[in-house]
Amino acid sequence: MKVWNFVSQYSVLLISGALIALIWANTSPHSYHELVDFVLLKKSFVGYIPEGAEYRKLTIHFIINDILMAFFFAVAGKEVWEAIALKNGSLRGKKSLTPLFATAGGMIGPIVVYLGIAYILGSETYSAVANGWAIPTATDIAFSYLVGRVIFGAGHPGVRFLLLLAIADDACGLLILAVFYPSGELAPEWLLLSLFAAVGTYLVFNWLPRYLEKDHGENYFPNLVVKRLSFWPYAVAGALSWYGFQESGLHPALGLLPVIPAIPHADTTFGIFADEEKHLTDILNKIEHKLKIPVEIILFFFGFANAGVEFSSIGTPTYLVLAGLLVGKPIGILLFGWLGAGPFKFGMPDGMNLIDILVIGFIAGIGFTVSLFVASVAFDSGPVQDAAKMGALLSLGGAAIAIFVGKVFKIKKQEIVS
């Protein structure tokens, strides 16, 4: 119930923002776009640079997508970092190999389906939509986890398999955004600012206090840093890193990620959405839980600013995105999951079979949040972007398909036995 409450809070606000945007955009599209694209500052040190312009413009859309969404990606990045860095991290060891292999299939399958169908439709269509190849690779971690709990129950190993796959998918998605979807002309020298902010903060406020503690008693200096400075050194480092990303041409919404490894964290993790983590006293978990409500509100505004597409915009990109998510994802995850568990002999989690992996594939086809974000950076504003966004929105139908497939194959729910 705690997990359900947490995820539903994210979901309700996000869906509410998206529904308001859909209704507004389909009843008064001019006023909707006028508000979302409203220019707050014509000359600003943050914002986007219009083609041919010398100065940055700060718009409401930029504030939401490029500044505020950085906090959402920071929370996602924190989960990915813990899964990689901690001794009990879910992305470490042989236990993760089959889910990680399935994740690769969940990336390759949608790309092949999306680009393959686009190629069959002709060179003109292919040229128009090719840059959106990454849109159907995304998995909405909150929605997929929620649907997984509905189908499998809390105690089924398929839920942990799905969660691991979704976290790994997020990690790949962040990498794709950084490498393939820069926000402007690349100026990689600015990334030195991000590197300096992350490394400097780690050395001064993380490594040095732990080094000094050996002469002053355990945790003396780390506790001093926490009590006196709290999260402020990391907030300043985050701001510098974000600015470095903006100036480098990489998408600034990813700008907080380099600072995450610099923040002191616990030696254990209870997993994403775990209520137990609020009792951990490390700075990283404290920051995450302070961001919980702000991120929920940010997702509302993200849904509002990005889901305002007219139903008349449904077109070829819509069907390509849906085909990638609802066909490419399940096929890719099932095929690579079978390869990992069988021919490559990585093994299958106890209590799971290939039918479970097929159902997980359909669940992972819910792209929504991240697919919307990728669509907004893959295409310029216009009919192609709107059509692709509609595909991301309609991918919520993957939940109904997954539940139906689970019923057909008689998946038995397993609850946690206390």
C-alpha cells in the first residue's frame, strides 16, 4: 500500500497535468501554446538560443523542461547510481545479467521496429521521423512498477526483474539523451565546469571529512559537514554543473547527474520507492526525500507543458512510436531474456519463466514520461513532434494490454509473506 500510495501520487499529478493540457490544447490551442511558450526574458543567461539570435530567451517551457526536470532526472539518477555503486546494488553481480540482457533487447527491439517500419514507408517518411528512434526505447519507471505490482503482486520475482530492467533502461535513456540529443552546438570544454564542480565537491565535502575522521573519532567530521553545511555545497555544485551542461550543448536537464556520486550516501539501499529509506541519515537520501513533493509538482507541470497536443495531430509518428513500444519492446525483451537465461546460461530468477518475461515486456512498453521528454527534444515544435507525443501518451494503453496478457496466461499474484 505504501508503494501504491507513493507511485499513485506521482501518477495522479502527472496525468492531471497531461489531461488539462490535452483538453486545453483541443479547445483553445492558441491560448495554450501562447502560455507554454511565453517569453519571460528576451535576454537571459539561461534559456534557449533561437536560430540566428545572439541572446538566450527564457520561456516557461524552458523553465519546466530544462531546469525543473533536472530534479526529476536527479532522483532517477540517484537510483541508478545506488544500483551500480553499492555492494548490494541491483545492477551488480551475475544476478543482474539476465535482466540487463533483456534491457538491451528492450532498447534494440523498439529501434528496429520504429526505423524498420519507417524505412518500409519510404525515404520521405524515414527522413522526417528517423530522429525519433529513441522515443520508444523509454520505460516509465513509476507506471511500469505500479502495473507490475497489479499483475504480479508484491512478492513475485517478476516485480524485482521489472524494476531492475526499468532502472537499467533509465540509465541507457540518460546516456542516449546526453550523446544523441544535444540541445545546441557542442562546446565540450564547458563540461570541465561540471567536472570541476563534481570532483571538487567530492574531495572537499565527502572524501576529506572521512579522511580526517580517523584522528577525531568515527563520523566526527562527516557529521560536522552535515550539521553546519547541510545540502548547500551540493546545491551550488549542482547549479554550476547544470550551467556547464547548458553551455556545452548537452541537454541541461541532465546537468545535476555528475554531482550525484559526490554526495555522501548510505552503504545500503532499500530500493526505489522504499519507505524505509526515509530513516537513512545520509545526505543523498535526505536530499531525495526533500525533493519528493517538489518533483511530484514538477511532473504535473511537465505533463501540462508537454502533453498539449491536438487529437488531429495523430499520424505516422504516432503509430511508429506505439509499434516500437507495444510490439518492439515485448519482442526484444522476450528474445534477449530467453538468450540470457538459456544459451548464455545467466539463469532465470527462481519462480520466473518466459511467460513472465513476455508480460514484463508489455509492461515496459509504457513509455509516457520519458518518451514525452525524448519526443520534445528529438523533433522541433510542429506536427511531427505532436504526433510522436501522442504516441507516448497512448502508450499508457500498454497497461491494459499487459493486464490482459497476464490474465490470458493466468499469472498468479504473489504477495509478501511477513
